[in-house]
Amino acid sequence: MPRLTDAMCRNTKHKPDGDVLLGDGNGLYLRIRPGGARVWFVDYVVSGIRRKVNIGNYDPRGSTAETVDELVARGPLSLAQARYVAETWKARRRDGRDPAAERVAAKSAADVAAASAAAQPTIREVADRFMVQHIEGKTSAGSIRYRLDRLVAVVGDLRIRDATRQDVIAALEIIAVGQRQGRAAKQLAGEILNTAKRVWRFAESREWIGESCIERLKRADFDAKPNRRDVALRLDELVEVWRALGDPGRCMADPVTVAALRLLILTGQSECEVTAATWSEFDLAAGLWRIPAARTKSGRAHLVHLAPQAVAVIQSLRPVTGSKRHVFASPLRAGQPIWRRSANNALLSMFKRGDLPNVTPCHVHDFRRTLISRLPDLGVESFIGHKIANHRLPGVLGIYNHAEYLPERQAALRRWAECIESLADDNNVIHADFRQVA
């Protein structure tokens, strides 16, 4: 059989009523279709079975592929490339191998790998599913979403299966530098690491990854140990804040935010529990505030007794937000409460302007610590403050003592509000020992 030439491959005419076959040896043929298409195939027998396997279209320019498998997978093939495939396949057949079967198996494995890769979610997709299935509806959802958004902005497009510990470390180090020159954000990097660990555990439980690559990382690895706040104001300092809230020259916040700050001082509840409170939670006639479990950090429903001063604060908002769902309704976002950090920002603004020169710099969460720390100065048992704050009592006391101490909690909050009101009205006295007020 004479071997083919490029001229024969290019110029042989097709037949309108059937294929034209041009042989080259080693089982290689060029099939010319009735429409003019020119296709290479290899004809061989293995284990008594004849196979005719298309390996690509004819093109005198050929393919840029180099290996036999790449040539067959990518095509088209020049005459020289088609011969190279046919010769290699013949050598494989001598070794007892079936090139066509190997090609099918390789393609099947590649398809499985591609399907598996397509099914592997990105870090962004895992973070979104984690939020929907585990976080949405919780009071911490906003802060967790913020942390994940910061991480996703750097590595969100990586498939979580392919992401390495070094990828996460690099992202955290970028975050730890801060968004502005000279502004450290190591604390945020540590918080993001803790949240990322939860996301990786979530992925591990879904078998998207074998084992979390970041589980052994610690906040200390990024110099990001949490700064534990321990500010507890003196009563004279807290009273000074109370007075400033009633002075438009010192406190420039809107009336809704001012009311939220006052309720934080009077009740010792957390910022998000106060700012997201709805009118349906309050029985002002009975002086009660029932916080549902879904809105507490502990996940336990909580009853707060409202002193007359606290009731007056809430009643003052009736003309402003009484027709809305939230007591501290946002003036900007319909159907939403004020931003959970609005009260804290208003307090920090007073410190920045120098309007609280005699008060230890603090955050609104420190009002909660102050109530727990100063109630004993008014003759209240120390554990009552923790019950007011919806804390679990520590140790054996928490295991065996399940009493709610409702009368004691009510009396303590009344005494607390009366003390603040009394001292705020006394403009000439700064008290050093507030047990005298009790």
C-alpha cells in the first residue's frame, strides 16, 4: 500500500454517494465523507474484536499538542501527527493494551474529575450556606457576616477544597494590616480566624474537605489575642453620663438613640437586645419586658423588670415610634431598628468631643458590667446582678440553684434607677462611697 502524501490528503475528491478511504499503514486511514469532511481513524483488532476509532479531523497545519493522548483529545491532526498516533497505538497493542479502551477510561475519569470539581463550592459559597443554615436570625448575624465578607473579599473565589493554610494566613495578614495606613486591625483578624474555623468545620461536616487546614491556627499567631474589657464606671461617672444625655450641648444624638442609651444604663441588658426591642415585648402597665430566646445571646428567654424611670423612657418614645414595630425604630430604614452600634457610637462621640472629661472612656457594654459591679454597693447580693444580666451562675451554684429571684431582681433594678435619678438631681455632690445612698 503506497503511503499517503499531504497532496493526496488535500486533493482527493469526495464521492457524493459514499465514503472514500485512503490507507497509510499501521491501521491508519483517512475517511473522506460525501460532504467533503476528512477524518482520521485507526483500524485494528484486539482480543478478536475489530475497532475503528476516530482520532481527529485532517488539517495540514496540525495541532499544537505534543503527546499522543493530547493529540487525540484536542485534534485536528496533520498527516505526520496522525502517523505518530497510529505508530504509538500499534506499539501499545504489542504490549497487550487497548488504546481505544484506555482513551474511553481516561475520558471517563476526566469527566468525573471535572464534575467533582464543579461540585466543589468556593469559600464564598460555603460562607453563604453557613450563614443561611447556622447564623441567620441570630443577634450575632451582622457581625459574623461582616467578618466573613472581609475574608471572602481576599480568598472567596478559591474552592474551599483547594484553599491551603497559607492562603488563609496570607488573607488574615492582609486584614491585620488595616484598611488605612497606620490603623492596626489585628483584633479583627483574630475574630475572622475564629469565624473562619467555624466555616471550615461546616465544610468538613459536608465532606467538601477532608480535614480543616486552619483548625490549629490560633489568634496569638497573628498577635490578635482578645483585649478583655474590664471597665466598670464609678456611680458618679455613670451619673455624669446620664446628665450628659439630657444636655443637647453635650449629646447630639437623636431622641431615639438617647432613649436607647438610658435604657441600657437602667436595665443592664446588651446593646443588641435593647436596640432591636419591639413594642410587643413590653407590658408597661406591669413594668415588664420579655425578651424572647431568639434575641438573647444565651438563647434563653429573659424577663426584665422595668423601674418607673425605665417605663418613662420607653413611654417617651410613643409619639415618635409608637406606630412602628420597633421601639427604637430607625429614622432612615423603614421597618428596621436603629443600627445596633448607634448607641455606642453616640457615646464614643461624646468622649471624642471632650464632653465627658471626668468619665473613664468606655463602651455601652461597660454599662452592663457597671450595673453588676455596683449593685453590691447598694446592698444587693452580687449574684442578683448576674441574674438580671441573664448570666448562668458559676460552678455548683449554677448547677443546683435554678431559682429566678424575680422579686429580688425587681427590687434591685428599682433601687438602681432611684439611685441614678437621685444622684443626677443632686448637682452639687460627687459621691465617693455610694453605699450611703442606699
